[in-house]
Amino acid sequence: MKGRPSKSRIRNNILEILDAKKKAYGYEIYQNYLKIFPKVHIRSIYYHLKKGVMLKEITLRGTRKEKGKYSWGSTAEKVYYTLGPRAHMKAEKKVNTHFNGHKRI
């Protein structure tokens, strides 16, 4: 097999977060990821979201523009994700403990 393997620990962790939250946008996934798992760069999260969509492990559920005071302007576009039809993950007890024992973001 050439190239990178299609399995990824980071993507599996993202799938676990989506399974617990049902629907989330990219930065929300990143914030929860940092609270549960070892630190990763936000670009890695967005890379694996894009790769997960390509592999049909993750489904895009639409975008929403929100107004606010952001460093880049007055609006932010949030892209929402859910689990896709090919989502298979290894259960992480840490994720369930985090979402069942803590206030959701």
C-alpha cells in the first residue's frame, strides 16, 4: 500500500467527539479535542475533518454565518459536521466521561 494509511488516531478521536455531540462545528470539535486528548494543531483537526468527509466517515450538515466581534471581522462562518455512513470508531471511555461528567461547550 502506498501513501498514508486511511486509519488515523486523530480522526478516530474526532469521530468519538461527533458521536457524543451528534453535531458540531470545526472549532468546537477542536476545543473539545484539547480537553480530552493530547494537544494537536487546529490544522490537523481541519485536515482530518476534510479527509473524513472524503472517506464518508463524516458528513457536512451545512454552514451558518454568525455575527459577533471577531479578530478578522464581524461574522464567522461555522461549518457543521455529523457522523457519516462509514463511520467506524474505537470507543474511547475518555470521551463519554468528558461529555457525561462535564458541562458541554
